[in-house]
Amino acid sequence: MATHMPDRGFSHIRKLKSHNVWLICMLLSLSATHTHCTDALDVPQGVVLSADRSTQQLSISWLGGAAITFDLIILRTEFNETVFYETVTAPQENGMHHWTWTSYEPLECTSRSVRLRSRDGQKTSDWSDTRILEGMDHPNKKDSMMYPQDPVVLAGQHTTVCCIVEEGKDFGSIRYNSTVMNVTRLSRRSYVTTKFNQAPSRETGTNVICYSGMKMMLTGTVIFVGYPPLPTGLECETRDLTSVLCQWSPRNTHLYGRRATLNTLNGRDCGKTNQNQRLAECRLPEWAGNWTLVAKNALGQSSLNYSAQLTHRVHPVAPANLTAIPHAWNATLQWDWDYPTYDLLALICQVEITSDGHTKTRTFSGVGLRSVALLDLFPVVEYNVRVSCGAQQHFWKWGTWSKTQVKTGIDVPEAPALWVSRDEDNTGKVMWKPLTQRQSHGEITGYELTLWSPEDKVQHTETVLPGINEHPINLTHMATAGKVIATVKAKNAAGVSPPASVVIPQLLSDVEPPTVSRVVGADGGFSLSWASDANASNGYVVEWRDASCLHRCPVSWTQVGAGTTNVSIAPDTLQAGVLYSISLYSCSPHASALLQRWEGYMQELVPLRSVPNLMTNQDNSDIQLTWREIRLADRRGYLLGYRVYLNMGPQLKLIAKLSDPLSRSYTVKNLPVSSYKFTVKAYTSAGEDSGSTTSITMESYTDWLLLEMLVSLGTMTCFLFLVFFICYKKRKWVKKAFYPDIPEPKVTGDWSRTQGPLDVKPHANSMVHIVEESGWDSSKEKLVVIPEEDEDEEQGVRDEPVDTDEPMTIRYYNQVVDERPIRPRYPDSSESSSSSLDSARTDVTYTGIQTSGSSLNFQAEPPFPHDGQQPPPPQGDFPVALAGGAGGYRPQVQPAAPGQDPGQAAPPQSFPEPLPAKEGSFGCYQPQCSWQMDSPGEGDEGSIEAPSMGSPTSVASTQFLLPREEEERSEGEGSSSATTWLHNLLSSTKS
């Protein structure tokens, strides 16, 4: 074998050609001289090249004489590039020397040139003639080609491919799948690339495509990357005790189709391996005892050996025609064998029985076993049965399974589990557990319920329909003092079950109830334990119900054996947030007694509902919150107390935590007057509820004080009314004691003559005619005639309408002579207002005087100020009034308005209506007390002009001088002032 040598250049040969001629001549002369001393080396002759393109190996053979060492040079012919240059050793065999060289790239990629020469130490022969191995890039081959074509490559190795471009086209690229590869140019048309560390390819291989410069596909190849075969686990067995079946696990070589692995067993073709199968197998007609498996593909081959005895490798087939003969409590299985050789074979068979998800396995043995009996089955139950057998001696493996179904027959039901729950009166209900499919032994057609009293010999039987597992009872017709036994029997088509009996427990009111203990739920249920009771010969019954239920409550219960003193109540029978009352009863043939009671929550939750009926009440600066108790069903846990919050916008401020669950009120003290919102929440160990909210707006504390003051004032008013009432009843005594009669004054002179009224006749045109006598003293001032129109202008009354159809209304004022200086009452700009008149006599004739109420307002002269200064000068054209009663006639005096300052003159615009005369008023003459208008419709207070007076009046007065008696009476009765009432009260006793 030749060793691989690195490629070298051929440059030094060119250097030899370039030596000087003289050096060549010298060497030739020396060589000629040397030949005379020794023999020359033979030049290799007859060089022959042989190529194995599948392995890319080039075999070289030649005749080289006696030499065994040669210089070998291999070049790429077109570019004259050295790819191999080494000194090799090639001993002579059969007169020929041989050397094999393996090319890095496929031999088809380009032409190679080969030359040889002999070597003996430093002595060499001439080079042999050049031999050329033509490649596929020869100019005669004009098409595009890629080599190698569809190679099979070992995974993890590298592959070199070359692309030979068609004549006249440019090379573009080589793509491995979609990856552009780096290429090397070998010749004018040949390009090569290498893919390293290749992964196993898919079933269709990996595409390698060569593209032109215009990105058009020129040619391509498919590389199949995989593994050599490596089978494992060869085993051979017999199923019919004659032939052999060998199985093994093939290797996934990732090579498919014609490249897949070919298997042979003892030289017999077993076909190609399917890469998807887990086990490969091959059958031979006779048992050989020793087997050899050979697996081969394009990447290599592998072999396995196996040996065994026939009786040691028996793998039985599945029982044939498997059938079952069912009964109520058992069944018989029967089957056949496909091969007669099994009749003499000692077999062991296993039978699997499956029902309701539970599987049991039973084993049977015998020579040529064909049937077995299945015991301890349940009536009316469907079973799935399967059978598998193996060799009893030298057991190898279980045989194939055979399946069938078995449904057993019916039988009488079992006695149901029974219990009686009794209420506080003579009522209750009998309850029994529904029978399961394995307990009913067939379809239940009904139940028979019997109540009987052994002492009173009373029995009552009822039939209950199927599907009903409880029945109400009434024991009023049974003996209440003795025991009562309840019995239930289940019925189906096969008959009646044995009776289930229980002694009805006594009423809880008849016995002293035990202390109730609190139990805490664990793992979603209750774990209960108790002390053993000697009377519980029939075991115990644990009963639980919703503690918040009062009437016709659902009851759950379970039975416990006599030797058991603990039980766990499963969570599937409980609900979270429900308070359960649990009772433990001992059962015996003679009595059922209550032993112990518990209560508890499986899981506590927050209260279901908020605090009910939350109300507020204000007590001065305190606010009292009250609420009602939460129902037991709504608590959903043990109440630990309440929390009181003050709503501060979106946040709640905790102001109190009441740890007493019996609390029903809380008082928030010393709050300022404002609006408040409170929330009260109840809480358990699981948390607090959503809470109830209430609002209150506080009332001011002074409201209560005002209420007390009003009550006091009301009391005082009642007291004063009572005093006035007593005074009224005792008015004679009060008058005598506090207001005695005063003697009337005695007046001198003749006052008996009655003065008549002024005889004034109305004039037709409402004009005042002044008739002057011849003896009138011109030195004295006359009557001052003031037209009403002028007077209105002076007083500012200009907005009233004027009746132009009537003659001008003229008012007159009688000038009264007074010894004192006349001081004007109202401002007056007339000079005649400050002079004295010697005579006031005037003849007046008129038909009627129409005067404005504003021009008739006269008041008494106010006193001078204390400092003696004169009042301000008079203004306006108002008439003057005299000081009270001194030296002149005053037709009437009107009192000042109530509350008016005596020293302050009334404004000119104010003309109050004259008040009626009061009895007991002294110091001035009052000629009349009231006046009435002629026309009721013209006496409105708001009118500007006073109505016409139809009766004589005094000067400067609009009231009648002589009122009618009925008017005086009406005026006297209409007076409502307190002074007049008191005066009349005290004066009513006068005789």
C-alpha cells in the first residue's frame, strides 16, 4: 500500500531546463566517465493507470527493473499543478510494481498526469513517459456535469463535489441545500467544494446544485448521509413447536429504498429493514438451534449470532374461541388451541378479571389446559376477562392475550344500611343507604318498611317505591314509652333481602343532652374520635346536619363498626361556610343512645350578608350605632366581633374593633356637628364581610336649647293666661284694691246749653265764596285761600291725575287769634302764617269741600328743645297749628303716631288717619271720635283725594262732628288695644 503524500509543485523541473549548457555538458561527461565504473538505473517502463471512481482511487502499475524505490509525481494536467510528489516503495510482484493513490476530489473532476523514476539513494534514473488519466472536463465533453452522482456518505464525514460547467457558460455558485459554498477552480471548466461534518440526511437526501452566472441551474447531485447497519437483540423462539421466528432491533441508518439495509438469516434473504419498525423479524420453517444474522448497506455491514434449544424458547399463541358460562356468583371459561402440539405441553395460564376499574389476576396450570372456573364473582356484574398462557417448564414468556366478556346472573339483594332520625316530637324519618350494583344483585323493584313495638304488639308496614331512600314516620299511634323498631327490606326479581333493623332512639327531650364540643375541619372534612362504649354491639352511627336548619332538614349519616372509635367525614358530603351539628349514637339490639355531640365548620368563610338593620341615633354630640344579630345561616363561620369604620371619602378609617360577638351597639362620642357615614362589618377567621353603611346629619345642639326655651315660654304664657282669667273673674276686687273710683270734678258755669253744629250748606260748584262785610278791618288778615293745585305742587304730589271737568278745589283755613306768638307746625313760606289775626269770623257758604287727605294733617306743636333754641324756620305752604290748648279754639286734636318722637315733626308726606277718641283721655277737647265716608267705595286708604264729606265737619277736619250712635258703638267695640281693654275692664264696674 502506498502512503498519502502532500501535493508538491513541479517548479524544480523547470529549473533544470534553465541550467546553462556548459553545466549540462559537464554532467554528461561525468556520467560517461561513471558508466565505465558502475551500472545505470532502469527507467520505469510500461506505466499503466487504472481508476476506481467509486472510491476515488488511482492504481499505477509499471516495470522498474531491480529498483524498489521510485519518485512518483501526479499533476492536474490542464493547469500543470502538482497534487502529489513523493518517493514511494513498491516491491516487485510478478515482475510489476504497484502503487495506489486516493484522490481528494473525484477523479472525474479533471485530468491527471503521472510520471515515475527509479531511485537508489542519491542516484535516480530518467523520468518515465507521462501517462494521463482523462477527466470529464475534457473538451470533448461539452455538457454540464457534477461528480460524484448521488453518493452515500457516512454521517460526520466530509464530502467533496465538483461542478463541470458546460462549454460557453459562466460558473455562478454551488449550493448545499440553500447554503452557498466556497469553491476552488481545478481547470478551465471544473470547480470543486467540500462539505465538512455532514449530518444525517432526510429520506430524500440532500440536494447540491450548480448554478451559472445567470443563476440558472446547470447540474446537480443528491448526497445521502447515514450510518452503517448495527442490529441488536437477536432472539429466536417457536410458537408452534416446529418453526422458528427470530427478531432483532435494527439500527436507524437514515437510508431508505434501495439504499436501505439488507438482512440475511443463516444465508436466507429476510428482506430489507423498514426504518420505522421497532422490531424486525425473519421466519424459518425448521428449528436450527444456531442462527447468524447479517445486515448490510452501502456504508458497511454487521452480523449477530444466536443459539437456543426448542423447549426453552416456547412462546404460546393466544387461546382460540374463548367463551364464558356465567352464574350469579361464578363463571366457567373455555377455549381451544390452534396447534395439536399444545395438547402435550404443560401450560400455566393467567386470567385477568376487570370490573369497575378494578383488576384481579388468577393463575391456573395443567397439561394442554383448556378451561378454568372463576369464583367469588358478584351477581349482575359485567366483567372483562382475558387469558394468556406460557410453558410451565423452562418458562420463556407469556403468550398472546385472548379477550372476552362475562355478565353474571341475578340474586336476592343485600340488607341495606338503616338509620332513623327523630325530631323533637313524635315525627322523624327512616333512612337507608341506596344499594350499589354489587349490593342490589339486580334491579331493585321496591322496599318494605315496617314499624313495630314489641311491648304493645303494634306493627305498621308500608311499601316504598324504588329510588326513594327515606320515608317520614309518625309515632303518635305507637307506644312512646317503650322501644320502637324500624325494619327495611329490599326487593328485586330474585326475591327479598334479609331485614335491616334499628331501634328508634329516644327523644332528645327525654334524655339529658351531652355537652356540645367544637370540632375544627381538617383536609376538607371532619376527623372524629370517641371513647369506646360497651353497649355499642351493633356499632355506631354518626349523624350530621345543618345547624341553622330548623324544620325538615336533610340529614347525612354513616355507620361505623363496633370495634372502631374514629371516623372521617368526607368533604364531598360537606359544604364550606355551613355550621354542622354532629351527633354520635351507639347501636345495640335493645336501644340506640346519644353519646356525644359536636359542631363545627368544615371551612370558615366571611359572612354572607352585611350587618342587618344598621341604624343611627344622635345624643347631643354622640352618635349611637345599633344593629341586629346576623342570622346563623349567614355567618358562615364563628363570629369574632365587629369593626366600626368611618367613611373618609373612598377610604375607611377604623374607629373601633368590638371583640364581643354579642355586641349590638357602639357609641361614637364628642363629634362636631356635621354629616357622617359609618360602616359596620362583622368578621370571622376568614375575614370580614362587605359591611353595612348608614349616614347621619347631626342637628345643632342649640335646637334642643330653643325647644326648652319654647316650652318654658309656653308654660309662662299659660300661667299668665291663668292670672288674667282669675283677675277677670275677680275684677271687682281688683278694681277696688288697685283702681278705686275717683270723684268727678265739679265745673262752675252754665254748661247745660247744647251747642248746635255749624250750619254750612253745600254749594253747587264746590267753590268757596268769601263775603266781606263793610266793617271788615283791613288791618287784619283775611282767610288765606290756597288752591288745591298749588298745594299739591308744594308738597310734591304732582303725579296724581287732575279732574279738569270740575272747578278748582279751594281750601281755606280759619286764622285763629292767639296771644302767643304763632309757631308754624309745618314749614310755611307765607308771611301771613306768622301774623296774628284779631278776628277769625268769616262767613262761609259752600256746597261741599273736596280736599285731599294730605292737606288735613294737624298735630300738636312739639316742645322747644331743652337748650332754648328756636326750631328751624318753616318751609313750604302748609297751614300752621296752634300749641295745645292755649288761648284758642282747637277743633280736634289727633294723637301722634305710636312710637313717634314727640319732639320730631311728622314729615309733610305723612297724613295719618285720626284715631278715635279714647275714654279717659284728658287735657284736650275731642269733638268727635270717628268718621265715616259717605260712600264705602271711596274710602280706600290708598286714594289720593279724600271723598266729599256729606255732613258738617269742623275746620281742618274730615271727620263728622256728630257721628251716629251706631257708628260710636261699632267704634267702641272695635277697639283692640291693651290699654283700652284694661281701662274698660276696670271701668266696667262703675255704676
